[in-house]
Amino acid sequence: MTDQTEDILTDKKLYDKIIKENVHKFSKAFTREILGLDIVKSEDLQESLQHTNETISDQLSKVTDHTGETYILHVEWQSDNDSAMDNRMLAYRVMLRRRYNLPVKQYVIYLAKPTSTMPYVIDEEYLKFQYHLIALQQYDYKIFLNSPIPEQKLLAIFGNFDHQPPVEVIKEILKDIEKQAEGELNTLRYIQQLRGLVQLRKLTKQFKKAMAIVGTFKIEKDPFYQDGIRKGRREERAKAQNAIAKAEKEKVDLARQMLLEKEPLDKIARYTKLSIEEIQAL
């Protein structure tokens, strides 16, 4: 694998780029199914908020729900436990209220683990604040996998696998991506994104194995595909070599036993397929 590929795979902020690339594709369905908000109208807002310093949000929009209520919807995607998340979200809340003079609903989507230790409530004298903290591993991965939107299918990697082996889940995601993606280039793009996302769940090895098993993509230039194929070939060669070595040892052991029993050399050669010279050398 090239150094460039290694750099891509070890980029801790890659998930942030992937989420921002995809969020507008699955936002409506995700908001309804996971956040429980029935949005009928949405307008994207400027994500950069200038105050004493610049703050950039992951997802910011002015929405109107089915009841007619209009408010600011603010969503952050988080891969690690930020001990100051309550203060960050409060700062956002203040800036958003000041700029738009509307109610604000805030959500932090936690990707890495089933639970988070991030503080999400502030309860002090004259100050009560809370945002919604949602860990995606609380949800069955099939909720995301069953989506008709390829970008939302990728979120299945953050869902709850229950007792399903990770390799099997990844295989399902790969197969569904191939069905939904329009063309090989899109398929490859989604696979590259999935490769980045699996790192947050530390499933890189399982991803490589799944890529080697699911051979329908025909993406011969993909480094993980090739790595899986090479690994499979090495394993097959090792098995064959071990089988040959075992068979040779069994022939030698049999020949030695027959020599101890004073069997004729030509008979030993017939039974063991060893040459007379090889038998005499024992």
C-alpha cells in the first residue's frame, strides 16, 4: 500500500469531510427517522458564525416543521468525547439566537461508541441549558442499510450490529452500495468513504476481509481489494506448502518404520514413492 493511501486511511478528520460531503443527501430522511423531526421546509444557513473568533458548524438550517413551528436546526457530528461539548453547544446557541432571533434545536450525533461521556446539560443558578446527544450505535444498523439513499447506507457502519459479525455487516453494506450506486465511479467513491468511516469503529481488518470476499465490484485498482486478494493468495500458498510438507513427513516416517521391519527397499519405494537413494539416506 502506498504512503499516500496510508495518509488517507490515517487522517482522523476524514470522517468530517465525508459527513459534510454526504449530509445534504440524507439529511431529510435522517432528520425524520433519527431526530424525530417532521420538517416540511428547510433553508441552509451560513455555517460560519463570526463572534470573537470564527466557529464553523457541521449542519445548520432554518426549518419549519409540520406544526408550522419555525426554528434553527443545528447538528454536530462528533467522533470523540469532548469534555467541553456543553460549553461549545451553549456558545453556538447564544450566537444563533443573537443572529436569527429564533428558537434553536441542537443535536450532537456521536459516531464512535454506544454511549458518550460528553456533558450535555448545564444546570447552574440562573442558567439551565441542554442539547440532544444521540449515539448512532443505539440504532439497529438495518435502519440505515434499508435506506434507498447510498449516503445514508454508509451510516450503517455506526449502527448496532447486535450479534451480527462485523464482516457480515460490511459485506451487506458493500453489496447494497453496489446496487444503489449509479456506475462504477460512484461505487468506488462510496467504498472509499466507507473505508474512512470504518476506522472510527476500528474495523479496518474486517473491511479488508469483506472486500476480499465480495468480489463482484471488479475494482482491481482498489488497494484494499488488492490487499485482500494478495492475503488470500498467500494463505492458499501457505496451506498448500504445509500440506506438501506434511505428506513428505508421512512418507519418510513410513519408510523408516518399514526399514525397521526389514522390508525390501523396492517394496518401501512402491509404498512411499521415495527413490531407493532417498530411502538409503534414511
